Amino acid sequence: MLPQSFLKIVKKYTEPTELTPAILREFVEKVVVHAPDRSSGHRVQRIDVHYTFIGEIDLSPEYSKYEKETTA
């Protein structure tokens, strides 16, 4: 179950017309930018977004699928 404070923030921004710094500050706890990796011959850089009350959502399987489709 989601904390009540998270639901309060979501209700506050049910229909935003633009993504503002204030909205980002409320929903994103931190962003971690890793060093670039060039071992594959291409520059790849991992970025982790940690959301408030939710934590990090790992999107690497989707990224790997996208990467294979675009390089094939």
C-alpha cells in the first residue's frame, strides 16, 4: 500500500500542464549518474532515478530490448 503522503502529492498534480522543477522535486528523491562505459565500442551511461516513496525503478530490460532493435 502506498503511503498517504505519496497519494497526497499525486492528487495535487492530477492534471499538470507542464513538468516544472517543483513537481520534479516532489516526485524525484535523487538522480545517480554513473561513469560512461565504452567497453562495447559505444558510449553507454547508466542513470538511476530514485522516486520519492517508491525508490528506484529498474528499466534495464526495456533498455536492452530497445538497444537491440535500434542496432540490429
